[in-house]
Amino acid sequence: MDERRPERGSDEWSLSDLSTSVLEEMLVDLMVAKYPGIEQADVERLLAALRDGDLGLVSHVEAGIALKSAQWLRAALSVEA
């Protein structure tokens, strides 16, 4: 059975059907799409904060990722111009 689409007799499924590793992979994919230019270390810090359940740190890490991504995007756009 494909872990991303558990069989339930319909197209309905929930996040609880997925393993932690699959959920982490999905989160990484979303973060890379939302924040271009982020690095593996950024994602690892975010995942560690999530595992610890420290929502304040999660917010802080994501804000840092957003700032880094914005700087990366500005630099990339200035090269193209």
C-alpha cells in the first residue's frame, strides 16, 4: 500500500494515516516551495523545534527562514536584472 494514499474505500484520508517520516518529507517539500533558497540546516532546525513542541522556537525559526528566503530572492532577482 502506498503510504501517501492509504486505502479506506474512498479518497478520504487524514494526516494520522501517515508516518512521521512522510509528514516530515511533505513539510520539507512545502517549505522549499514557500521559501526558495532555504538550506538543509534551516529545515533541520525547524523539524527539531517541531519535535520538541516548542511553538515559540518554531515561530522564530520560520521567521528566520522567511527573512533568509527574502534576501535570497532579492539577490536572485538582482542578478537576473
